[in-house]
Amino acid sequence: RGSILGKMKFRAKINNHKSVETLNHIVSTFQKASPFKHCCLRMTPSRLYFTLDQDLVEDDSRVWVEVIQGHLFDGYIIQSWHADSEILLHVNIEHICRALRSATNCTELVMKLTKKNAQPYLDFKIGTMSSTGVVRPVTQDIPVTVCPAEDIDAVKPPQFPIANVNIYLPDVRLLKNIVERMKALSNVVTVKANMEGELELMVDNDIATVRTCFKNLENPPFKEDQAPPGNVPPSQFFSATIDTKRLLNFVQAAQNFADQAHMLMSISSRVVVLFLLHDDMNLSYIVPIRTT
């Protein structure tokens, strides 16, 4: 581990509280969507990626967050053994969330990869202004595991299957209230949509069947290489049954960016992909379809 760290350098600096708040929202969004505390953090010269440790995942689910570093950081230095100067860390996402929450009102934030007694840490140095105008630095050390350079390229963006339908989701606050009520009724929810802006959410149990329908939503066009085969009429519905809890996790995560981001759902034959699209980050949440 010591030899790996020897040639590594990572230092990122933010000089304004608004960008710190945005980074806090991004990490909190990933935490709410993730079913695990531990995650992979892949750092490159232009991007930060948060994703699940796939060794912990037992199905096809994925959570992938891409952050454009140039939108948030005022200074950014990275170097490593990797050919493209990338670094891969395993880290407890709750520790990063805690550090960023304490930095919400700071005047300066510096993230730095360090080593103490042969243990690597991601240090968060937080500068806060006292009532007398003096900046007081506080440091939080987060233990991390630094992965060998040869492991980095295996942590890559998910491959999305050809979708049968793409549709933007309604307002996150409205959707959260609906999905919360549905979760109280059933562990699974059936989502149904077409390319004419129609969306239906449905749950049922031994007592009742509950449906919520939306019309006049927007459908983004398919990319040329991702259009479904055949001439499918836009009015044709496609449906999938997924875990209600996973849909709720996504919607709760998206609340961090209410009125600032778009939520998009893609339904394919095997998975439902939920996207949160924001100027500073993109989140992709792949949810396997329930077959029973």
C-alpha cells in the first residue's frame, strides 16, 4: 500500500460555500440511492465518479454518479501510477457526507489524499469564519483503501440496454408523496409508460389496487443508435415491475435537486433505468425488473 501511495497526489479546493453545498447535495444524493455504506470513488483529471462496490451487489443493480470537477473545484491536482493519472478509492460514503455537512457554511474546503502511519486518508480541511473574522481550519480524516492502478479500468460507466420507452418523470415532491403511499401498500410497483407522455404507477394487494396516472409528460427522443427495433406506435405502453423501495430511494435522493434537475425513466425488457440529470452531475440508477 505504501508503494502505491508513494507516487500519488490528489488535492481539490473549493473557495465558495455554494459549490460546497452542491458537492454536499451530490454526495448525499448518492448515499440515499445506494443500498451500501461503502462505495468506490474513481477520480480522474476531469471527473469524479461514485459507484457501488460491485462485489457487494447480488443482482444487476447499479448506482453511478458522474461529477464534472471543473464545475465545482477552484483548484484540482491529481497524479498516480495510472496511465491517465486516475485514482480509485474504497470509502465509507457516510463519512464523506458527515464531513461535507459540517462544511456547509465554510469559506474554503480542501480535499487531500494523505497517509498517516501507513494508513491512507482523504482529508477534509474546512475553513470557517469566526465572529471576529478569523478563518479557523478544522480537519476531518476519512480512512480509505487505495486500489492498485490495474483495478481502476474495471470501474466504468454502466452499459444501458436498448429502451422501449423514455419519459421524464413529474415533479419530485408530488412523486415522492405518491411512492411513499404506494410503498405502504406493496413491496413492488408496476411502472407503465408510452412515447405519448403517459405514465402510470400501480400497486395492488389483497385489499385494493391503486393507480396513479400522468399525462402530457415529455418524452426525449431516442438516440440514433439506441432506438428500439421495429415500428412501434408511440401510443403503445411498456411496463415493468420493480421494488417500490428502490423507486422511493431514487425519488428521495432526487429531492436534493428539486427544481434544478430532470428525472428520466427508461424501461427496457430487463431493467428500469432512472436518471437524475443536473448541470454539475448525472446519476444513473439501474433497477432490475422483478419477474415474480
